Amino acid sequence: MSKKEPVWLKIIRILLGCLFLFSSFTKAIDPVGFGVTMNDYFVSFHMGFLHPLALFAAVVAITCEFVLGCMLLFRVRVQLAAWGYLLFMTFFFFLTLWLAVAEQLELKGIHYFGVVKDCGCFGDVIEMNNMQTFLKNVVIIIPTLILFYHRKKLSDCRLTVLGQWLAVGVFTLIAVCFQLYVIRHLPFIGKSDWNKGKDVSVFVSQPAQKDVVFVYRNIASGEEVRLSQEELMEQADDFYEKNEYVDREDKVVKEAVKAKIDGFNMLDENGADHAPDYFATGKESDTYILYVHDLAEANEKGMQRAVKLAKACEDAGVDFVAITNSSEEDIAQFVKRYGIEFPVYYNPINPVTGPFMVRDAVRSNPGIILLQKGTVKEKWAWRDFPPAPGARE
């Protein structure tokens, strides 16, 4: 007969179990985002060749964390869970120790390691720098060691061995299915700047609005007249015979507004930025913007759906454009491959430091955001694209 679990040990077990469940949930609501973090780790440790496995590694890590949390909380194979906790926390203790030290060396200009600045321990819910993450793990490793040392005082729940392993299987299935659903669609909670209802006009600078006044002098009387461009176009055909051009005056009606969040542009082949045209709060008509972070990795079925939607938007007189971080050469090949007739704009980024706004706007490649007066009205992963403007599948 197993001994009764001490109250203090029960408290440690429950707290650690809840911590792992919370940590896994904050990442499970956006496994694609944690996959991006995993890829950043691969790049940082010069293992960029593992890029195709980044999302898989993220799903496995999140699942393991969730399962360990459930095992400890519900006393399922609890001594095995104590081993799992120890291995898990030991690995991340030394990993975050290295990240904290390396980041400090970078800040002091001693050596550049290219370390990941945010470990992603709690996804985007709680952002922590490397030193904060390490100190957090210092705090957590202490009860983890206590739990492991007293693991023999822990007793399993009243299930058979087979029943407990079936419970582990259920925990795993829950974690995997939840993440697959989010991956196939979009995160339904989070604090992204691109969430539904967010004002995204903060990403673009608005140019100053000017009134242009043309000054003409009557040749016979010498009297000057000031006309706007519209008024000038309404003058009689003999206006230029009777009047001579003197000057033009530019009057600022509305001052230029600098973007509150820098790094987002929609450049054409000539380098002109079209973001203010589509993100302006005064734009009356809706705009569908197709986000394709990496053209080489864009889902083919998703692109075929996007092209059909673009044609439906054209027939309905609704703006449909695309934006990508890929090069202009890749854009030209992409346009030819899919027979694209809508504008595809380029957002230049630093491939290492970003900012990766196109990638982070929609956790789908491709994905679509519907803008209305500078605000996100709706967003879709490619599996959920509507067949026509205003329609839902």
C-alpha cells in the first residue's frame, strides 16, 4: 500500500503540473509561431538545414510539455513524469544559461553569436528576454529537483498500468489534435498586431496632403488669378491665350503622419510604396491582401484558391493585391507560374533580424487579410478562403 503523499509535495506537484500546462497552452494556440522560434534556434546554432523540421519539432515539444503537465497533475505514471520533468528542465536550464551569457557577450561587443532574443517559453503571451528566462528556470529547477528527489513518495492514481498508459495516449491525442486544428486554420486567440479588429494603419506612413494653386496673370489687365487644378481644367480654350503662367503655390492641408510601427512597405518594381493607398483609414472600399511570406513554400492549392478569389474580386470591383518578402526575381517567376494578374508587392526585410511582418500577419502561407478603412475586418488561412467577396465557405 502506497504512503500518503505529503501536503507540501502535493503542492509542488500541482504547481509544476499547472505551470507546464499553462506553458504548453500558450504555445499550442500558435504552434506555427513556436515553429518559427524553433527555426530561429536552428539558425542560431548553425543547423539551418533542419528548417523543414521546425514545425514538427515545435509540435513535439509542445505535446511533451502538455503530457508531462497532465501526468503530474493527475498522478499518471507520476514517477516517470518526475524523470521527464528533470530531463526537460535540465536541458532548458543549461540552454537558457548559454543564451543569457551569449546575449550579454553580444551586448558588450565581445562576440556576436546570433542568439535568439526571445526563447518563446510562453509563446507571444508573455515575452521574456534571455536573462529573465534563465532566472525563471533557476526558480523552477529548485522544486523540480525536490520533486525528483522525493519521487518515491509520489503515488499513481487508481488506474491499472494499462489504464494509465491509455490516459497518456489521450493526453497526447488532445495536444496533437488541438495543434493540428490551429495549424490548418489560424490561432483563435493571441495578441498579434494583425488580429481581427486591429487598426493596422499604424504600420504605414501617410504622406502630407496638399492643395496646389496655380497663379496666372491676365495679359491685358495684369490682374492675377489663382485656380486649383480642377478649376484650371474647367477654363475655356482661350484661357491660355489671354493669361500667362506666373507661379504655383503648394498649401499643406494635412501634415504627414509617420508610421507608429516601422518596417512595413508594399513596394512595386519601381520602388514606389503603395501601403498608404490600401491601409489609409479614409479608404472607403474594402481590400483583400494576400500574404505570401515565402513564395517557394506557398501551398499550391492555396494559391489556386487565391487566384480564383482574385478573379471574383475583379468581377465585383473589389481591390485584391498581394505582398511577399521574396525577391523581385521570385515574384516574376511566381506571377508567370500561376498566371497572376493582380499586383504583387515586395516588403524588403533583413533575412536575419526582420521585422517579419508579412510572416507574422497571418500564420498561413498563403493567407488573406480583409481590410476596411485601415482595420482588419477578417482574416483567413488558405483552407478557409471565401469563394467570393463577402462570402463564407
